[in-house]
Amino acid sequence: MQPETVLTASEIRSIVQATPADPFALLGMHPLGGPSGRLEIRTFCPAATRAWIARTDTSPDTSPAGSPMTRVHGDGLFVWSSPGPEQPFAYLLVFEKEDGSTWATEDPYCFLPQLGELDLHLFNEGRHERMHQVFGGRPWKAGEVEGVLFSVWAPNAGQVSVTGDFNAWDRRRHPMRPRGASGVWELFVPRLREGDLYKFAILGCDGVVREKADPVASRFEIRPATASVVSSASGFEWTDGEWMTRRAAAGRFSSPVSIYEVHAGSWRRPDDGRPFLGWMELADALLPYVSDMGFTHIELLPVMEHPFDGSWGYQTLGYFAPTSRLGSPEDFARFVDRAHAAGIGIILDWTPAHFPSDAHGLARFDGTALYEHDDPRLGRHPDWGTLIFNYGRNEVRGFLISAAISWFDRFHIDALRVDAVASMLYLDYSRGRDAWIPNRYGGRENLDAVAFIRMLNDRVHSLFPGAFTIAEESTAWPSVTRPPDGGGLGFSFKWNMGWMHDTLGFFALDPVHRKYHVNNLTFSQLYAYSENFILPLSHDEVVHGKSSLLEKMPGDDWRRFANLRLLLCYQWAHPGKKLLFMGGEFGQRSEWNHDSQLDWHLLEYAPHRGIRSLVRDLNSLLSREPAMHELDHDPAGFRWIDFSDTDSTVVSFARRDSGGGCVICVFNFTPEPRHGYRIGVPEGGFYRELLNSDASSYGGSGTGNLGGTASDPQPRNGMAHSVSLSLPPLAALFLKRDAPEHGA
């Protein structure tokens, strides 16, 4: 009598305990060798009480009822042995539960490796730029069999299994195969489909089993659940071809850019008690609003999957997945598609600087510091309690670059704004004297992070014409927006944090003291063209006790509104692209609270409506007047008229375009109206008011120049002509010379 199986007791034990180093050596179909020529098929299914083999080849000996398998271990190990010599054949595994129900499937352990050697090679070199198409849990077709291919990088693991709702989360059911020295484990599981939940059960080298979400997942469960969801990385039918063509042809530096910064979860809240609007509801409400306001782009605080609402998305775990809070990946793609149809670009905040230490995430992924540095002086952020990526490791660098590429490739976004760049660049960032490790030259620069950033920017700009990248970099690191081949980091733009700090500090002063601090406004011109700047009034300035923009302003309510109008005009007039956080466009009174929507009811009141009307008109002015945007990053686009009248606290300058167009910008930073105030102008003629922030339609006093004023041939401020103006209190004027009539 032949034995039930040729497996040894230790081999059976490794199957039952989910510890086989190579499950394909034990499970599936195996010729036994020797003169007998017999085959043995083995499968492990704890949920089954019976199992059998159903041949699917064309052999005349195929039994329609199948061949019963023998249960050789009580936990669910079944074996079928051919009675005599047998050639390998195609088959299904058929299982029966205790209740009599049955199901059939192809054997996962009869398939050849699916990941190509080139995929593995590129991954190990950090050069696989389309990980979202191959790695993780992806719908897959092996030959004619449809299912899901699972793969994960865990080079120091003793064993890795895929678990899910399809196998009762039993890690013994689907152990994965290692792919040589690549550190990648894979398994093709037939008959699974989109929507199935899964995780990776990783037996670490420390003997601990960790249940991990898929780092490359395209979709996750809604928090607080933490499983990954099988999702295709493609398939959405885009209709934005015209937008993409225009984007590729546009000049990102010479075009008007006005960015509306939005936290998607708290811009508006549903009326029915749900915590968030879905992407389609946001498309219906947000996109028309932004279009009406004249903003060119929406910048979304991170929409990548994150476990904690209170992090606002800045503690990311799903680097390839839009958060499930707002809908499916297809919903997000449709949102972007509709934004492009409305003429609105989409910018995403992105956080490659650090990640949270949640147990289901990247931390100690295979029992070792895989994605992070092992040494806490390099691998742990002292301020945020988060972990720092190991940018010197090929696979980690490639993981992040591929994640960035996936948002441009899969979701057609127009830009990434990289958060906390300074924390990446400096090894001693927020660290005490003995809490950091110098680089190989003894310096404080993180050379690996610099190399990563340069590679990131190079690949984005090379692969996606017209797309751009933005750095939130709060120090004076040189050449952030200069090309890497010239020693720069290669970003397209940089947030001008110095301008934001100095300007808000100036506006917080009582006007009686402002004359002593005009240099806070003028200092930015000393470095305005050292980088390609974006001028931000961002979310960081209206939280954590800093007050809203309106409440930062001094004085009574009338003066606060006037000061806010003046601040916004100064931001729009100053060289650089513009960014305004949601709520600032109508004078939100309270600080931003991510747990509630903006105070939209304030628009019932005229002063708040006036602020919104002003922002709408500023965006219109920005777009239609080339002088207001074309030379934002070129000193030829700016000329001081007068910044020396500190006693009056009046500042004036001209914005110019490449064709000779000019807009005169005048700012009265005191509540005193000034009549007969004379400034020089570059040419004689009639100067029409393009915008007056004190207009009654904005909530102002209505002081102005009756639509404009004619110049006089009186020299002033180094120019042969000048105009006499009535300057409204706490207000800005924008003027432009009317074109002379033909023959005049």
C-alpha cells in the first residue's frame, strides 16, 4: 500500500504553520520522480471538509466527478497521488464545506512566476517608474486564467502570505513565493477580483508576524479599517486631451497662476450627517465655485490614504491611493477630468519627508527598518514622531518616485507640492547637537535626499510636459528652482515663506507703527528673483492659535476688512504666483477647523461678500493683464516708483510685461485718505482705475478718482510725468494708461 504523501513530517508542519521558505516546492502538482512516474497534488484549505481534483484537459480518462483527495492533516492538508505513471495535466481544485456547499478554483501553486525579470531588476535599481501597474495587488491574467497577482517587497522576511476576505484572513492559506535575491514575494491567486480585501502577513526575521497593508495599493478600506482593496491601476476613460495638449504648450512661468488651497474634507460638509462629500459632489459644488472665482488651480491638501483625520493627510500611508473617505479611485479621476474640462488645474500636496508609525503601515515592515533608517538620528522625526525615509536605498527612492509618477500618469494631476522639504535636506533639522549624524564630508546636508529630489524633479518634468513641482522649503537653501545640472534641486516653484512671514507681520501692526517697518514689505524685492516663487497665504497660517486672516488684522471691524482687502491686493500685485487657502477669499472669521465646514453663512453679510467680490476681480485682473503675471520671475517685470515715503506709509510700483504694457500699483497702509498724492508714471496720458479696493461694492468707503486721472508733465520719482491721486484709506489702487487714440 503506497503512503498518503511523500511529504515529510517537517514539511507538513511548515505548511500547517505557514513557514515554508518556498511554498511552490511543497504545494501544487509535483512529479515524484523515480521509476514510478507518479504525480502528487497537494493543497491546504482549512475551510474544507473534502477536496478533489477535477481534470480540465482532454484526456479520455478524465472523470467528470473528479478524483478524491486524501486529508493527511486535520488542519486541512489534502493530497492526491496518481495510482500509476502520469503526465502533468490541467486541473481544478474542488472543495466542499461542512454545510455541503462547494467551490472550485485553479491551483495557485501550478502557475509560473508572473513578474518579469526586468520588473525586478528595475525595482532593485530604484528605476521602476510604473510600480502601480505591476506591483501590489493587481487584477491579472495568467494565460487564460483571470485573478489577482500579489507582490510585495520584504527582503528580510522569513515568509510572506497574502490574507483576505477570500481566505478568512488565514495566513496559512496563501503563502507567497520569493523571487530570488530581489526581496520580492509574489503569488497569483485565481478567480479573485476587484474589490477583494487583502493584507500581507509577514513573518519577520525577529519571529513576529505583522499584518501589513499593501504599500503599493491603489485603494484602501475606509478608516478605521486598514485592509487594502484590489483595484485596477487603469481603465478610466479620460476626456481631457485638449487640456493636456494646452498644458504641454503653455509656459508655466509666464502664465497666470492663482491657486485655491483646499482641504477636501472640510470645504463643505453634507447636510445629511455624513462626514464628507464625495468626489462627485465636490465636483458639482467646488469646481463651479472655483471657476466663477477665477482661480486657475486647486491645490488639495494630501488626498493620499492616511489613517488619522487630524493629520490633514500629511501623515500618509497609501502613497499610491486616493483616500477612500471621498470615494473610489475612479471617482477621483473623474473629479480631475471634470476640473480640466472647467479649465482648472489640480495640484496635490505630497509628503515624501516622513510617514507615520502605525502598525499596519511601512514601519518595521519586514521586522527590520526597511523603508526608514534604523538609527533614530536618521530615521525618526523629533517634532512629529514620524519616521523618515531612507533615501539612500534604491528600492525606497524608486518607491517614492514611482508613487509620484503614478499621480501624474494615472490621475492626470498637473503638479505636486512637496511638503516639508527643509526637513529632508538637513540632517540636523530640529535636532540637538548630539542627535544627528554628519554626511560623509562632515556636513549637515542630507546628500541622499538631495539626490532623490533631483531625480524626482527630473523624471516628472521629463515624462509629463507642462506638469510642475513645488517645494515648501522654509530655509535659504540655494537654487531650489534651478536645474540640477546647474547645482539646483530642480523644482519648478518654491513657496516664498519669507514673504508670507514678513507681510503678515507688517499687516498685524497698528497702522500708526507701520511707518517704522516698511522694510518688511520692501525686503522681498532683494531676493524675489532668486527663485521662481509662489506667494502663499496657506492653511498653516490660520490654525493652531494663529487666527484667521481677518482676525490677524488690527483695529475695528471696518479696518479689519479694509486691511484684509489691502493684504490681498498686495499679494496679487507682488511678483510671484498666488496661493490662498479656502475661507480667505471671503474673510472667514474663525480659524480653520478640519472637523467642520467653512462658515459659508458669513456670505449673508455685505463685508464678506465684498471680500469675495474683490478676490474674483483680482483674479480677473491677473488673467487679463499680462503685466500682472507674464514676468513674475524676471526683474524686468517690476519697477519701484516710491518706497521711501515712510511717513505716509504709501508704497507704489509698476508691473510690466514684455510688450511694454504697465500696471501702476499704489498702496496706502494707513487709515488716512490722502488727496493730491503725486507719484511718477512712465508715460503721459490718462490713467484709468482698473481696481480700487475701497470701492463700495467691496465694502469700502467709495473714495477714489472717479475712474481715473490724467497725468501732468511734472517730473516725479525719476520719471518725466506724474499723476495726482486720491488715495483711499487702507486701500490699493491699480491703474493703467489708456492706449492713445490713432493719430493722437
